[in-house]
Amino acid sequence: MILTAVTFLPVAGAVAIAFVPRTSETLVKQLALLTAVIAFLASLPLYTRFDARSPDYQFVETAQWMPSFGIGYHLGVAGISVLLVLLTTFL
């Protein structure tokens, strides 16, 4: 659930910003900053709970979307990708 939140929080923030009037530039900036901070804080457990001794994917999330077509949703992190997710949310 952590990876899904980290992945889609920026999208939710962008949708929220889309409904803010253009004249409210300060509110747009505040919402953007708030979204970025929340996404970064949501990514911190990936780093703190990651087991570096395991070579397997961790924080794996799977869901069948269209099983008849073999289409599904699958996320997971391994090794350096944890650091890259953390770096991306920080930036």
C-alpha cells in the first residue's frame, strides 16, 4: 500500500490543484508543497523498513485488473530502487 500511495499522491495533488482558481497563485504553491512533503514522508517507511539482506522484491503490491486479458497491477522495490524512490520524492 505504501508504493501505491507514493505513486499516486502526486496525481491526487495535481487534480486538487487543477480545481484551484488561477488567481490563487499562493494557494497553488502551498498545495504543491504540501503534496510534495506528504509524498516524501510517505516514502520514508520504504527506507526504514527495507531489509537490505534480502535479494527479493519488497513492499510488493499486486492486483488483477483484467484477468481475462492477463492485465494486472504489480509494484515492488529492490536494492537501489528504494533509494531512487526516496530521491524522487525528495526532489
